[in-house]
Amino acid sequence: MSDKEKSRAKAEQAKGKLEETAGRAVGNERLTAEGRAEKAKGDARQAKEKMKDVFKR
């Protein structure tokens, strides 16, 4: 996994988790949903990069 993409995926996951937690804390459903979406985006990016690594070998 390229370091740039790996760090980008981790950042998206962390940002999403933070938004989701903040949304739940204040009762904001939109913020919670945006956080979940951001986290899912990071998860997908990480999965894509892992698949690339598998096929490189």
C-alpha cells in the first residue's frame, strides 16, 4: 500500500469517526451520517490499496 494512500485512508477513517461521535453527542443526525460516510470512504480506500498489494505479489 502506498504510504500516501495509506495515510489518506487512515485520516478519512479518523475524521469520520470523530464526526460520527460528535454528531451523536449533540444529537445531530446529519453530522452522524456524514461521519459514517467519511469513515466508509476511508475503509473503501484502504481495502482498495490492500487489494493492489495482493496482486502486486
